[in-house]
Amino acid sequence: MGWLRFRSLVNWLRSWVTEAQNGQTEGKAKLCQLPPLWSVSLRRRLADWTIPDPYVTAVGEQLSEAIDNWQTDPKASNNLVIFSSPVDDTDALLERVIQSAMLEGLEVRYPLPWNHRPKDVQSITEQFQQALDDGQDQAEDIEVDDPDALAQRRVMIVVPPLEQCFLRCIGGWQGIEWLRDTVGQQPQYFWLIRCNTWAWEFLNRVCQVGAYFNCQVRLPELDKAQLASWLIPFAQRLQPETGHQAETETEHEHGDEDGEPDFEDWSWGTLADLSMGSAAVAKALWLQSLRLRETDWPEKIVALEDHWSLPVPLQQLAPTLPGLPDLEAEDNYVIHALMLHGLMSRSHLALSLGQGESVVQVRVQMLRQAGVIQVNHQGLSIAPDHYPKLCAQLSNNNFLTGEH
């Protein structure tokens, strides 16, 4: 808790100073924000951008090592838990890790067809039981200490993220308890499990999952060099075609100091600190730093879906954290529930808070308008750019968090 508060204070001071400097820069260079239509398009492209290599390497190496131990040692752990923040999407990461890791001869099974919490939370246990019924029958005939059983260890089971397998309400984590007990009873299977750190802290308190799932890896914090090597190629693809570049070079010869930015010589260290090394937060803050010169504002705003490059060059300010609105006590509980459960529906949010859906909707609407939470067709979630300050906010109010 103490380190989180100190880090939050440092980031607040840095953002405060940078905002003042950015204000002077914007006025002097006559910069303006991107057209909303372009921001939406770039946000969509960033969501589909490649997974950072350090994520793939860290998880892939740990997965390969854990599977190797499981296949050669009868008493080795038969599971691996991948920890992430509540704003990190691990679906694409998991797909790439499984494709790139050395998993020759290993059958990968996805027993449940969903990655987002089913409408009937009480049915999760039953769904697990039905999906894994055949495996339970086979497990009864296998001796854990029999070396010959190692030859049968050829199946990896991938379960949905744990935060999507429970709800903080009466009877809401029975599925987690069933899974916890079942994994230990089926050593012939290797279990790949994901969980956000906030949900893990809660589940470890109520059903001691850490004592059962003890092989763990957390997504590493990305440093400035890793963020730069990940996002600079994206930025370079957005730069305009050579025709506009030649025009810009001519302007430089006549004293225009506001040409195309040097993406390599940017505030990557600041971005790494403010984002807490999270790829999701870094993407959001980087996108918010983009600007256009007022003289480059297009006469007609058109969608960017058909081509990568922009018609005009991008400019950049130093990254800053957005300010939080004045939050009431009820808001903290809504935010904490979304941290704990990840993406969730309004009905599940209301159930987890023990309040009526109409009451919760009022707080949701206010937080959405303030940009603190975001909404899509799958449900509600925390806006990544607000994650660092929300961590400090909840920690200062004595909520159980997943950051230390």
C-alpha cells in the first residue's frame, strides 16, 4: 500500500508539471486534438495491434517450463496462473503464447465456450462439471506417483479468466471452489488459468486459491525501451505519404519548426512510469498525447478505415494522466466491483453491490460521462487511462486492491 501511494504521488506531480508544459507547447505550436472520428479509428487499430514481445516471452517461457516439469515429475504442479491487471485483455496474448510456445504433442482443450461471465452465475459450477465429466471418470484409474502415468500427460485445459467465473454475492464463487478442488484431483491434465490481480486477492481470502494454484507468472512491467519498440512502428505507419512529407521539408527550409515529430525522441520514460508498465494503460495515454497542427486540420473529416496513413502528420505532447472527477462513496464501490470482476453487465454489477439495477445505473451513467468507465456491447469496464489514479483512490480508501 505504501509503495502504491508513493508511486501515485510521484505520478501526480509529474502529470501536474507536464500538463503545464503541454499547455505552453500547445499554445506556441498551435496544436489541437485529433478529430473524434480519427480518435475512434486509431483506438480500434490500437486494440488490434500486436501483443508486446515481453509479455509473450515471459508467459511463454514460464508455460514451457511448467509443462516440462509436469511431464517429467509426477509430483510437479499441474497448473499455471497468469496474472494481469483488470484493464489488460489476455485473450489475444493467450492465443499467441499457445501458438508460439513449444507445445509439441500437447492437445489444447477449451472446455467452456465463453470468456465472459454467463448470465446465470449459479450455473458456472454445473457448466464446469458437464464440460469436464469425461476427465473426472478417467482420473479415478490413474495413480499420481506412477511414473508410467507421465506418458499420459498430453492434455492442457484452458479455462476462462477466474474473474469471469464468479460474482461477489451469496454462493457466487462456488464454481471457483469446484475448480480449485478438481484441478488438484486431475494431475493428468495441465490447467492454464488467467486471473486479474484484484480478483486473485479476493479469491485468495475467501477460498485460498493460492494454496492450490501455486505456479504463477505476472505480466512484466514494460520499460521505456520496450514501449518505444512496441508503439513506434504503429506511429510510423500513420505518417502521411511522401507527398506531404516533401511539402513539410520545404516548410522547414523556410523556418517552420513544427514538422513531423521524432517518435524515438519522445517521453517514453514518462509513459512507462505513468502507465505502471501496463500495455493497456500505455496505449490509452499514448493516444491521448497525439495532436494536429491547426494549419493541418482537414477541410473534410473522413474515416480512416480504408488506409493506414493519415493525410497530415501527427504531433505529440508529453503523456499525462487524466484527472479524476469528484467521486462519492458509492462510486468507489462501483469502481471496485469493476476492478474485481473485469468486464461485467449492469445486472451483475447491481447483484454484486446488493442494490437495485436502477440505483446502480445512475452511478454508472455519471462515471461513464466522466470517462472513468467505458461501455461496449459486452458490458462495463474500467477505462485504462484512469486505472493508475483509481488504484491510488481505492487504496487510500482502504479497499482491497491488486496493486502493492
